[in-house]
Amino acid sequence: IEESELPNIFEPFYRVDKCRSKYIKGSGLGLSIVDSIIKKHNGTIDINSKVNVGTIITINFDGYK
């Protein structure tokens, strides 16, 4: 994922791949839903990504009991 795309990936319906091909599935809701659930549980989510290398998503629930 390009660094310029990262601030937007939690927005509902946002898709990094702008292609509207019928062969590429996805509504762009997944990360928005995940972000909402994590925030409701007082957690944080962090994404580090390097193009053509990979993406690491870290979810933290510090202090969650």
C-alpha cells in the first residue's frame, strides 16, 4: 500500500485499487468495520506498509480487561 494511501484506508468504501473490474471483489468496508470495533474496545490499530514488500497490521488492546 502506498504511503499516501494509508491515511484513507479506514474510511468507509475506500479502496486502494481504483480498478472497478467485476473480477475484483470488495466493498471497502472491511477496515472501517475493524477500526470501529477496535476503538469501541479502547484499542489501537497501526499499519506499516512497503510497496512490493508487504503490510503489517498491529492491533493493541493495552489495559483491556
